[in-house]
Amino acid sequence: MIEVQGLSKTFTVHKKQPGLLGSLRSLVRREKIEKHALKSVDFRIAEGEIVGLIGANGAGKTTLVKMLAGIIHPTAGDATVLGHRPWERHDGFRQHVALIMGQKAQLWWDLPAADCFLLLKEIYQLDAKRYRETLDYLTEVLDVRDQINVQIRRLSLGERMKMELIAALLHTPRVVYLDEPTIGLDLTAQRAIRDFLLSYRELHRPAMLLTSHYMEDIERLCERIIILREGELIYDGALSDVVKKYAQHKRVIAHLRKTPDSVERRHEVSLIAEYESIDDLEVRLRVPRDRVAEASSALLAHYPVADLSIEEPDIGTIIERIIRRDGGTEPGAEK
């Protein structure tokens, strides 16, 4: 449903020169520099997929979403959404896509949501029966039926975000772009929106592209992720494979029974794993993934173990390292 081939976007910006003299020079002759927001990005998203788009601020996530929504033109490359080039803005494209931006509102603050929905009904030329059924379903699932006649500016942030979701989904789009949909919301509102998006995906099977800085959004909603770094696509694959591919170690923790003897580092264990910490109550090891069973057996053999646990590295930490890694750092290296 979404196919991107070599998509690139370059912006020309004016370079600011420091100081009063630099400012005076800029009045006469401005120095222009090119900013590569995206560099030859390729991927496909199929019907029913929710794909997470991850990257640091300035990585090109919103630029990519805006191009796929038809808001801005690319500098190079091509993309098709439902068989249309988004930036050509054909009616057949616009009638079947939705863009939800957590930092920008599309509803009128001085009107109640119900009036805004009626306007959208006319814009999308929805018949009365379809409009009423869809609105009843969305307000019921999001639990905002009693708020749709309240002026938008008087709603809480979470309630406003739910109204934005309803407005974007009234015409049952086949492609949905979600740019930071839970930003600024409390935990309860975030959870409600995640649960709604999952149930909506199961019912309507749209292709969905989600950007978020909250790893809980990504882990809860996405089975596949795309990682951008400085405009380049550096990972496209299953979320579950990130840990296997980029984290080459696990952590093994042994909780010890109380013992009168002081606990010391054992050479037999250090041949297999690296000690992270050790005291009379706990031993922590950093262990290569393929030697976890061997390290666990060594711990049991050489320490009075009361309980043993094995932990995967935190996926958010791994992704942060991927995003920030320089070219000379091994991807799986942990510090």
C-alpha cells in the first residue's frame, strides 16, 4: 500500500554568521548550505501493518511523514501510496489517507467537536448512515460520547487528542500516519489510545506509520520498526530482532543465600563472563548470548545461589545506541 524508492529531501538554508560583523556581511551576501533531511530511503508497508518510525530529533521522521501525506515534495526518488504519488494530491489519494499530529490540532477550538465532525462529513461526502455508524463506534470505543458537544478549548489534552483521532478516522482511511499521537498525555490517556489503535487496526486493517519518542508506544503497537539516523535508513525489520542483532550480551543475576564467608570473584566464572558487580548478597554478570547456560551453571557450582534470573538489555537503550552510534563503534557493543 505504501512503497518508497530512493526518497530524498534536501533543504537550502542560510548559514548564520556569529557576531555583529557576521550579521552585517549576511545582509550583503548570504551563505547558503544544503541540509539533507532524507537520503535515498527505501521501504514498503503492507495493509494491516503498524510500522514504527524511530529516530532522534532532526533525523527526518516528520519530513518523511509529510512527504507521504502529500504536504511537501521530495527532491529525488519516488513513492506511491495506494497507487498515487502523494504530492500530486489526487482526490483518490486524499479520500483514503489520514494524518494525525500530536503537536498540531486540526479541530476548531471555539467549536464543539460535534460541529467539526459535521463539517468533515461534508468535506468527505459521507452518507448520513455511514457517518452516524462510524461516529457512534469511535465515540463509544474512545469513551467520549458525553464530550462531543463541549467546546474543544474546554476539553482536557487527552480528550482533545481523542477528538483528533475521531476527526482523522471518520472517513475510514486505508492509510493512517501517526506523528507523536501520545505526546504530552498522561499514562491513562496513552494506554487508552494505544488500545484503541490496536482494536482499530484489527477491525479496519489500514496501513499505519507511527512516529513516537515513547518506547512503550513502539513496543505495544509495532512488530516492525524503521530507524532513521541523520536522514538515512539504518534499520528496517522486526522489533524483536533488534535485541538479537545489536545486543550481543545478556545479564545474569544470582541472588545469594546469606553466608559467613566473603564472596569473591571466581576464575572459573570470569573465563565465561564479565563481572558487573559482586557482594555478599548478589552477583551480576555480563554474558555473551551463546554462553548464558554455561555461565548459569558456573554460578550455581561456585556460589550459594538462592535465585537466578536472566535479563535482556532494555530495547529502548539499544535503539538509543543505534541512533547515536558513530561509524567506528560496533553496533552490538554495550558500555
